[in-house]
Amino acid sequence: YATRSDEITDAIDMVRHFERNSVTLYDRLFISRRAILAHKSAKNYFLFRCRRKGVIKEIQDFYKTLSLRKKITIEDVEITLIKIYNPKAKEVNVFATNLPEEWLTKNIIESLYAKRWEVENSYRDFVQNLRANQWHSKHLNGILQELYAAFWLLNFTRLQIIIRQKKEKNPFA
């Protein structure tokens, strides 16, 4: 519950509690020096899909070049910028990351970024299927109870699906 909406501050607050060496995936959140420093302090990794405008100047400049990769340093953090063409959207995406060099292949970056779809699918299921944006209560405590019940129902259902899939044998195996 918050009285303000500030994605960067919220992200920074969460990063402080993430495990060391974990990877956080961002979808066009405004990459900021504050977020980079939060990851440095927490000793974990990030992968930002960057916006074209309103971002750090070095990233804006990189969009304009023909280079596919570039290293920059921001607040004593070495960051690799990588361009990857998305054939479905017919656009070039720029990713900024502090991942180790051996992870910086097109396949690994695409694979990591694709994991974000589960977040998008969960959000869609939560809002559309469970009508989690239509509250019966007008009080915070009642809304929180509805939220917790909806989360429980969604997770319980997913666990049941996973359990049943494991029990069923593949007839083609």
C-alpha cells in the first residue's frame, strides 16, 4: 500500500531484499543511476530493456550507433550495452546489464528476457480472470483480504495443474 506511484523507488526498495547474485529483469523501466547503485550495493545483477528516450545519455548515444555492443561505466559499475533485433516487433532493443561476460550472448539475453512473459501472463490472469481490480470492500483491510485470497486461489490452481501434469505420462515418450 502506498500513497505514491514511483516505479524506480519501488524497484530500488525491492532490490535491497533480493539474494546476492540474483538477476532482476526490467522491461523498459527508466534505467537510473539510483537503480544501478542499488544493484551494486545488493551485489546482484540486472538486465534492463532500455527505452529510446529519457534514459542515460550514453544509452541514447548507443542507440544512434551501428555498434552491437559497448561497455560503459556508470557510478563505478561496468555495464554492457547490447543491441538485439526483435523480428516480431521489427525493432532493435537495447539491453543494459552488469551480467558476467560469459552470459552476454544473444541466446542467453533473449532467454532471460523471455522469462518476463510469465510475469505478464500472471498479471493478466490476476486482473482479467480473477477480477482482482474490482474490489467489494472500500477499506484497505478488506481489499488486502481479497488480494490475499485471489493470490492464494491463483497459486493453488497453478500448483494443481503442475501436479496433474507430472502424474500424466507422455504417450509419445
